[in-house]
Amino acid sequence: MKKFILHSVVIVAAMGSINTAHAIGRDTINIVGSSTVYPFATVVAERFGRSSNFKTPKIESTGSGGGLKLFCKGAGANTPDITNASRRIKKSEYDKCQKNGVTSITEVLVGYDGIVIANSKKAIRLNLTRKDLYMALAKIVPGPDGKLIPNPNTTWKDVNAKLPAIKIEVLGPPPTSGTRDAFAELALGGGAKTIPDLKALRGMKASQADEIKAMMTKLGIPLTVYDSMKKKKGKAPKGKKIFKAVVYAVREDGAYIEAGENDNLIVQKLQTNPNALGIFGFSYLEENADKVQGSIIDGIEPSFDTIASGDYPVSRPLYFYIKNAHVGKIPGILEYALAFASKKAMGEDGYLPERGLIPLNSNELLQVQKNIKNLKVLKM
């Protein structure tokens, strides 16, 4: 009788565990997000599936913005457990998560990556500055009198007399991509800051309304931009907000071609068009070093060492985000995250740096592992 009761308790406990594990209705981890983080996450997932008792996670490359949109829709079987991002979650995205009941999120810093501006090895390797990139790809740029005008530059020589007279044709990610966001901030924004009036606008405080409006008039920016921002937020905008709205916009006249979230496709297109350039993460340059070459930016070549040291000017951190409400309900989420953040994977001698990930230092890695174990809740 005692043996029967004992067996019954074991069966009930097991059934309770199964019911908890499958409460959301599936037993495979669902991951979405960044195309840059995708190859790293895929390698970890494949190894995790082979070496653990859990199923190989399902990973979809949707872009950072697209992934966070899906992630923040809510909790449940039809929403992702983890989203990868090649930029940090925005406050507006965090707020959307909170509004939809995704109130407990753990942020995991994966490592670092450089954004390369590459072309075919059959072509001339370009030596560019961030100002060149801004003048080539921004929607509006300073004209001869300093006022902002629709970008008139059609060749690289129009941008900089030292560059070849080759048509500006750049293949890059769509607005949903974290790579696009980071490129706009680091390359276009970095280039625009070399122009004194734009730099001055960026540094103005919200309390300097008259100075902001005077600079906008000098630059030819309609004051309706200021009024619209003020009305939308209910307070006066900083100069930095106007700077971003003006500078981060990418031209839409064919010089910049949205090539989707598949960075491998961009590499293939560069092979067939040696005059074109492509924008993607450093890991894709590493994987295709026999086919493409990275442009030198502000005198610095993209490499493992220059990105790790912070010398390469177009580099950014990479992340993934865990939906804590799904931990314990979808089998293996915590185990997968710890496998990703293990020394074997993300450490300096791990298998991810071998594939192009710029690793965290040892103290950063220990902190990341601690954050995962404790499911540290992100606050913004």
C-alpha cells in the first residue's frame, strides 16, 4: 500500500512537472530577432540540441526591430521566448512590452560587433570617413550654402574628390534591422557631427528653444519639425532629437538599396556587382573573407583587434532578451541562455569568437552569467 502511494505521488509530481513545462503549449524554444546575432545563436542552438536533453531551439531572422515587436506582443505559445538584437532595446519597445504584460525581461549582453562597409575583392578597396558615408547616404545633406538639401551626390567622387567616380550603390538592411539603426547612429550621425552647425544643434538643451530655432533656420530645417515634436511629446525637444530626425534618415532615391535581413544575400550580390558596397556585421566579413573586403573607415581597418579595442568607429554591442514569464514553462530556456553565455561559447577562446564575435572581458562575462542565473529584471 505504501509502495502504491509512493508511486502515485511520484506520478502526480511528474505529471505536475509536465503540465508546468507544457503550460504554454509547446516544448521547443522559439527565438526571433537580429540577423547579426542569428549565426551565433544558431551555432549555440545546434550544439545545445546535440548535447542536452532539450530540443534544438527554433530560430528566425526577423531583424532586431521585428523581433522585439513580436517579443513584446505578450506572453503565450504564439509569442517568442527570446529575441536577439544588434542594438539595445529602445524605451518605446520596453514600454510596449510592459503594456502588453511582458513585465519581466532579462537583458543578456552577448559581445561586440563591427558594422562593415564592404565590396567585392574584384574592386578597389575604399578608404572612407564617416563624413563620406553621411554625405553619400543621408537623405538630406548640407548644400554649398550650408543649408540642408535633398542629397544630390550620385558618385563617390561627388562626395569626396579623392574617391573614384563610381556610382553610389549601397546594399543594406531595412529599417527593422538593428544594424540599420546602429549604422545610422554611428556612421551617419558620426559623420554629421563633423559639420559644425549640425554638431552645435545636437548639443543644444531643450531650454535653448530660441537658439535651436535659430540654428534650424540657418540649416534650412522647417520650424514645423520643432512644433510637431513639441506637440507629440508635450514638451520642448532637445537639439539632439532634431539632429536625429534630420541626420539618421537614409536616402530613398535608389542609391541605398534595402536588401532584406539576409546578410548572406548581400554578400552574393556584391559578387555580381563589383561597383556596389554592402553593409553588414563583421562576422559575415570573416566568413566571406575570400570574396569581400571591408572598407577602411576613418583610417581604421575592420578587424577583430580594432573592434575589441574600440578603435574601429562603427562598432556596437549585441544582445538577446529573455521573456522570464516563459522560463519554467517552455523547457530549456534558462539552460540555453547559460550555454550561450558559457566560457566555452562566449569566452575569449570559445567557439563564438572563432566565428567573428568580439568577446566580453572576463569580468563582463561573469556578470552576464550571474544576471542569467538570477533572471535579473531589466529596468528602464
